[in-house]
Amino acid sequence: MAANPRNQQCTTIVVLALILALATGAGFWFWSSPGDSPPADRTLSADVTNTSPESQSGPIAVSETLERPTPANLSSGMPAVTVPPDTDGSLDGLVLSLTLKMVDEDGFPVPDVRFVFAIMPISKFTLLKDSEPATHEARLDAHGSWQTEADRGELLFVRVTDPGWSCGRPDGSAWQQKLSRRLSASAAVFCLTNGPYQTLTLTLLRDRECRLSVEYADGQPYEGEISIGCFNDAQRSKQVRRFQVIRYQPLMAITSSKGTWLRVTLRAPRPGYLEHFVADPDPETVMLGDFKLVIPEDPGRAPPGGFILDHWSFQPGQIMNVRLSGAGGGSYGQMLTLSGPGETRTTDFPTPQRMGCVGAGANCVWASGLILIEEGQWRRVVVEPQQPCRLALIVENEAGERLPGAVVSDVSASHANWMSLRQSFRLPTDPEPLPKAEMTSQEFGLLQSAMLRAKADQSGEVVFSATVPGRRSFYVEAVGYECRTIAIDLKPSERMDYGVVTLQKATSSVVVRVICEQGVDPAGFQVYLYIPFGGSGHEKPVRFNEDGEAGLESIPASRYQVFVSSYPTGGEGWSKVIDLAVGQRQDVVIDLRQPPGLQVD
């Protein structure tokens, strides 16, 4: 049978295309072909050199270095690895020949360094959360180098085990890893390329110790805990809120390295002195060897107060866990364990202030509600455990449509912030927290949150599995709807089905205009609404346009603080307090030429 001319033509075209691809060495595994424009954002955090036998004399000379887009280096802040295009256009299999080098701050190789490593897919590494992966021991050779083979496109985890070293960027500054979690200062994570060869150069910083002393302005030494954070620059130290809490000892040693910024925070218990003290020493001060903090006087500081929990009615062996709760529903201080008949003092806190207590034990719960503590006052509160009750309700709009993601909050926990309202609802996949005699601090925190706030599932149903009996008031909220308050009488052990709660569409709006100094771009600022004294945000930040205006639509009626700060870092800013009525459009003008703080019309 004669061959089909059209089939012969198609075969010829395919063969020619394959020959052309092999001849040109087109890169199929990178951001783009050589004629396309690469992305503008590139962060160099590790030196990558092609170490193929054909190019041992040095790095490949390429006109562009492209960063391979992976979930790890696009969103997590981990060191991004730059990938030069393949020179031969082929992958030569799936095995990567990997070389790891370690150098000191001056760029000289560091020989014989011992370390542990792990190579794994990104997906497995992220599932570890705060745990370290299973590792293997290794050691650099006399030239400060180590070689291995690995699958391409995976992650390399490295932690230096020799004491006295921290990992840093090639520029020598200290850095903090952020791959959905914190890593130790001696650990690093790199993304491996899809090319056949890769060299990673990791800069090691020599740790140095300084001696820390903390005392009051009158010379009396400080006693208590301090929190220490270590960051790679001054700006980050103002944003990160996670610290290591340790017990202070006079002239205690703090480990630091060149280019490291520290933040030291403490809470001074002595009346007449600044209660919350924060220090941000610069690297030069820390590296001098001795670092002294002096807590200044604060004559206006009121004496602290708290609760005296009366649990004399408890049976011998009866246990209840209790924690302080603020006006926004957040926890304050450590979890207390009340055991048997007696009385217990809570952690002291600044006064005057409205605080409450939430407790849970074996099939029992208790809440005091918010109580005003006067200046320096210690209020006695009787603890009355009760059997928990179950509450269920459904949230709908005026059209009868269910509202998944609606939030119902006890009024003592204040309003739900809009960040949580905007997040998609979560169906319960784990057993719901229930009160029991022995609970960890984390278990009690989950239970406390479940007792005060619950979220609607996909069907719009809200369920409190174990909440406190009594006369209760709740806020019912959803994005774009007016908040509604309901009051319910709950009895111990009761399983109440409240029915349907209907929310009305929010029609209020706020238009904010800023006045800037000449030459200042208003687009460099953002506006944020939150409820004063409750601390809960009621709108995600909105950036100003080039005309200095920002509009917020479908805002529920309430009292708000309009807060303007720099974009995107936030920080201190300018604010005004407004009362927004139902259906009202309110124009707000904030003058950024004035010093930061509260402005009044």
C-alpha cells in the first residue's frame, strides 16, 4: 500500500523539529526561553556554580541568572537558590551532583566542619512543622567542601553541629530562616535545581558572647524572666513577635554574631518603674562584650492587681484549670490549676482594667465574665463549677441564604476580627475539645477558644459543644453584614437548639483621605479599621491611591478607630475615632504632616 503523503509530511516536520531542538539546546525547564524576559524579583542567598567537567575554571558566564519558582522560595522567605540555564539543554537523568562549601565571614573555606543533613521533597519537609527531619552525619573535607548526589528539585536541610557557628548569607549578616516555621541559627535550607550540577556556598558566622546585666534606675538588680529575639536587621526586630523566654541571671551570657540585631523585652514587677521595657541594641553595642540595661522610672504607673480565686467549695481531689481572659477574649498569664478546697491568687496585671477568668475541669466549666479591677485592687471571686451545655444555631441573611463562615462570639471575647471572618470555614476534622481534669496548656487554650467563639460550617450551622451555662450574650457576625447581639439563658447539661439568626446587609461606608508632606507618595500608606479597646480588626488594610484616598465599603455600624500606617510594614501611625451609623457614609481626613498619634477634629 502506498504511503499517505500527508503522514509523510507530518513525520518529516516532527523529525526536523526534534533535530532543531537538539541543535539549539533550548532550555525547557526554566522560567522562559532565552528570548523571554525573566522575572524582576531575584534574591541571591546562595552561590550556585556549574561544576561540570567542561567548566571547572569558574562560574558560567551567562547574561541572565533565573530563579526557579518553587513553593518554598516564592512564599516562605527561605534562602532562594539561583539556577543558571543548562548549557547542553538536557537533564542527563534525575540525579544531581551536589557540592556544598562553607566559608567564614571573610570568604575563606572552613575545613573539617561537622554537620547533619537531610534531602527530601518540599511537601514532606513542610509537613514536619516545628520538627527537624531525620538527618545523616557528615563532615567537610580539608578544603571546606562536601559532595553527594541527590534527586533534583528537592530540599537540602543542613545544620552545623560544631559549636560556635551560625549560618549566614554570603554578605556575612546574620539571618533568620522562615519556612512556615523557625529553624535554629545553625540550620539552613536550600532548594536544589533541576540541572545536573550544583554548588552551594554557605557562610558561617563565628558566635560571640556578651554578658548581659539588667537593673533598675536605683541600682537594684532585676529579678524575673526576659525574652530575647535575634534578627538579621533592625526592621525585622520590630515586626517579629516570637522570642525565647529565659530566666534572667546577673551577667548571663548571650550568644550573638556579626550583623545580628537583638530585641530584649521584660516585664518589671516593681511599682514606680516602667512595666514593659524593650531594648534594641545595635550589633556594635552587643559585640563590645558587656551589655547593660537600665529600667527607667515611671512615677505614673499604678500598682498591679488581680483575682483571688475562692475554691473552698471544691471537694478533696477536685481539679479545675483556670486562665485569665482579657476584654478581647485572649489569654493572659500562665494556666493555673485549682486543686481541692482553698484559694489561689492569679498572675498580677496592670490596673485599672476589665479582666475575667475561664475555667474547665472534669466535665465542668466556669467563667466569671468581665470584672472591673480598680487601681491596685485584688478582687475575690468565688469559683462555681457547672456542667457544660451545648448550643446550636443557624445564621442566614434576609433572603434565607445560609452564611458559612459566620462567627458567634461571647461578648466578653469582643467582636471577631475580619481576618478570621474572611478565612474560609473549617469543617471539624478532629474531635472537638471537651473539658477534662488534666489538660496541657495548648489543650486548655483550644477549649477556652471553643467556649467563647464558634464558626459556622458549610451549612451555616454554629455549634458550641461545651460552653458555660447562665445568662449569656453573643455577637453574631459575618462579612458584609450588620452585627447582631442575642441573649440566651443556658442551663447546665442542656442541649439547646436556638434556631435561626437573621443578619441584615451592611450598607455603611468610610472614605479616608490623607494629607501628606510635599513630595510624599500617599500610595505608600494603608488604612485599617479596628474596634477601640477590643483590639479586634474590622477590615483588612486597604492601600491609598495616588490621590490619597481609600474607600471601605459594606462596613457594619459600630465605633471604629481609623488607623493609617506605612505600607506594607505597618508600625506606629495616625488615627481617628469615628462612630458609624447604619447606612451612613463617613468621610475622614487624617493629616500625616502631624506627629503620629490620635487626631481629633
